[in-house]
Amino acid sequence: MRRLILSRKGVDSAAGGRPSPILPDGRLVPLPIPQAPPSTHRYRDLILDGVRLADYLSCGGRARLHGNQSCHFDPQLDGSLGLLGQHGAAQGELARHGVGVGDLFLFFGWFRSTLDRSGSGVHHLFGWLEVSQVIRGTEAIEAFLTARNYRHPHSLGAVHGYRQNTLYVSEGGLTGPSRSTLAPAFGRFRNQAPALTLTEPGATRSRWRLPKDVFDPSMEPFLNRLHWLEGDSTRVQPRGFGQEFILDAARYPALAHWARRLIASA
């Protein structure tokens, strides 16, 4: 693993206008962003772990989402393939920093408990995807998905206008130094957990505290968009509203161990 990517996905204040819900039993319900048709899914189509996403579209948001509305269901982390599409400036960042086969995405989003309507919520990890193949260009993506009998939003509608349209594919088992710790190469963190919460307790959701047993301010692992807030802490804050926050796991192998430890506990 050369790159570990903290990847912002799902509804937020800009796309969807609301957080994804955390149910009273701790289950995470990541809601995809709305998308003009054509799309692979409508909200009413989606069921995760027995939860109908359409039942939670009105919880805690200023925007009105409804079950018949089309949505951008990406990443796709269930089935025999894991799939993530990216394009434009965000894909440019990934390409510029050499993200490719063997690298690992940890997906996070804005979540808030359904029992806490007044709180601001947190940034929480909800899934992972280790890259086993990179498909570049809309025609190549369409051919790959047709051959595998898959549908994905990066092969529909206006995607012929996407710059640098790219599909990251994941299948099989997570690679690592020990075969005994092998886990799926992609999947979802299904329940809320302190170890999966990026937001510092009591802080605004974009102020993160990273684990002290992995990170310290003497490290310089951030290749884009993240920076230390203080010289004697493990607080960080994203720069801007980007999607992909890229860390140098080649220089700091402890990052890969941290990510694999989180996945092993899923």
C-alpha cells in the first residue's frame, strides 16, 4: 500500500442538505447523494442490512428527499465487486498522487444520531475499498461493467462529459503481511464506534483527532488537504471541501496497520 485515502462520500450540507442517520441501536445508514436521472437506483430501491433507506430521508435534514428520487449510489460495497467512481478535480488529485492498485480508500461521511436532532453530528468512517483494478475512460468503464453484468452511475447519462472518468474496482481479499488476518477487500463498517469516529469529541465535525498510537505531529503523512492544527497534538482539519484526503502509507507503514486493524474489527 502506497496511499491511504480518507474519502468523503454520501449526503452532506452541500449534496442532500442533511446527515446520514445513526439508528438507536448504533447502526450506520449511509445515504447516497441525490442525482438527476438517469441513475442506477432510486432511494426506494436501496436496502442495507434490512434497513429501507427511504424510511430515513426526512430525518434531520433541511432538504426534501423522497423515495422516488434518483440517487448516486457510489461507492458500491455489497456484492461480488466493490466499485468507486471518480472524475474531475477529485480524480485529478488521486491521479496526481499516484493512487492505484493496492491502495486503500476509507470512506467517511456526515452522520448524526436519530436521537439527537439538535447536535451537529460527526464525520464517521462507514466503509473501505482496496483497489485491485483501475478502469479509465467512459467507454472502458461501460465495457467492463457490461462484461461483469454490473450497473454503476459512472456509466450512465452525462458521464460522457466527465473529465478523467475513472472506476476503482475491488474484489477478493484484503492484501496484507499476514494471511491469518485476511479480510474482504471491500465492505462496510455497520455500527458506530469511537475508533471509527474522526471528529474530536465536543468539536465541530470537521475538526478531527487521529489516534495517538498511530499519528504524532512529527509525522508529515498528509499529501493534500489535511494539516496539523497544533504542534503538540493529533488534531487535524481539512483544507477546503474536497472529497479525497490522501496520506502517504509508503513512508509511514503504520497507517496501513491502523487501517487493517479497523477493518479486522468490522
